[in-house]
Amino acid sequence: MKYSVYMILTKINNMYISYVGYTNNLNKRIFLHNSSKGAKFTKGKKWKLIYSKTYYDKSKAMKEEFKLKKDYAKRNILKKKFLVKNEIN
């Protein structure tokens, strides 16, 4: 089975907020986040997928998710790349 580590982004009060997670069904998980049935932190907001990476080992995906959650420098780089690529201020 394959697992995806992902990062999603939303804008609240002119600030961009990110969320990191892992799943075995990325499309369904993003749908759940956007329909307020995902993680409590993501409820009531509209999210855009800005990063995902696939792993074929669940424990590896979980470790990478944990590292990305703690690596705010990498998260900021991913945010900036997405915002520049999509020409969002």
C-alpha cells in the first residue's frame, strides 16, 4: 500500500496557515479537510494541496510527516514556492 505525506494551505486574516498530514488516500483526505470532516484544526476552512510525496512504507511516511511538521523552514519554503508559482500575494 502507498502512503502520502502532504501539506495543505489556507488563508486566514491575510496570513497563510499550513497543515501537514499523511494518508493512504490523498484525494479523499483533501475532500474531508475541505468538507470540515478532517482534522479538528482544519475544520471550516478551504484548503489547497501544495505538497505531497509518496512512500510505500507506513512507518517511513509517519516519520517523514513528523519531520515536516517540525521543520518550519522547509514548510515556509514550500509555501513561498506555491505562492510564487500561483502568483498569489
